[in-house]
Amino acid sequence: MRHLEPYHSQQWVGRVLIMTAVEAERDAVLRGLRGAKEVDVMLAGVGAASAAAHTARALTASGPYGLVVSAGIGGGFAGRAEVGSIVIADAIVAADLGAETGEGFSSLDELGFGTTRMPVAASLADRLQAALSAAGLPACSGPVLTVATVTGTAETARELSVRVPGAAAEAMEGYGVAAAAAMFGLPALEIRTISNAVGPRDRSAWRIPDALAALEAASSTLREVLQQL
């Protein structure tokens, strides 16, 4: 199936759709884009179901598009993505989509009902990470997890790290955005800037303004990369 295969082309024809969960993220992206032409930024709402529905509606009503991006802030896994850094997904994973069993968690893949992984536009993701690093911005690539319930304990953080080796970040919308893009045969990206560590919830340690500033910077770099295609 085409929509389950990685996208390697560096060329996209048409406009770019960027979906963010909330207005603060949308506004940061817009500041970074600085009026870039052929790029629309729309709200997806919170959670994968809302994100999929809003993305599909945008693709139907406002298309055609050539690329779909899920962008926003999220949690970073310790040792992989520190607070204030930028993560470019090399895979978008619905980490808690499956079933609990007597032997532990079984993913949708293991149950034989579908896939928990959505591919990304690999060459574009690589170019974006390289551009971020060249600009002196702290950036890494790795799986970005989509969860229905934000992680709040060290135990769950460890479990997710084992379930998805190399997991770099956690958020709530990427899989929904990417699933909608795949239904239209479109490549997807996910960009997450880190506001907090995945694990015990300590609101006093969250750095949301820093993460939004990083999202603005990442969007500015994305604009430059897209202009080179």
C-alpha cells in the first residue's frame, strides 16, 4: 500500500498544510513562516481523532496540497531530546494503540488490525534537521510518539522507551495528522519542540515559552528549506 511506504522524493508540487493543536502553537508557526506563500496553518484540536478529522477536512476543502506537517510542542525523552530542543520525526508512532494482555501490551500491528507507524517524508526530514543544526539550533531525529494520555510517571516513560526504541518525543496529534495525509497519498512531517521531560508531571519545570520560541525558529528554518525545493 502506497501510504505505508516511506517517502523519499525531495520534490513536492503544490501548497503545504501545517496543522497545530492550539492557537499558541499556530501563532508561533506563523511568526516563523513570516508570510510564506503557499503555506496554510490550521488548527487540528487536541488528540489524534480531532487531528485526523480536522486535517482530512482541510485537505478536502482547501487543497490540493503537496505536503502535510504536524507541528507543536511536546515532551522529550530523557537522554534523547532535552527541554528547548527540536525533534524531527523519522517515524510517527501511535504508541498506546493496541490492547493490554496478561503478558503486557500488544500493539495494533501485533494484533493484526493495522499499523501503528506512519512514514515521514524522509529526505525532507533529513534536510530540515541538517538545516537546523547548521543554524546552531539543538535538533535531533527519532520516533515521535502519539499518545491519548500524556505520560505522567517514570514507569510509563520507561515502558514507552522499551516499546519504541529510540523514542525522542511524545505528543497527541501526529499520528492523526499523518493518517489523514496518507489517505490522500501525501507525505507528512512532524516537528516537536520540547517543553518538558516525559515522565512525572512537574508543571513548575515546564518551559512552554522556550518551546514556542523553538517552534518559531524551526518554522523559519522549514520556510528556508521549502524555498530551496
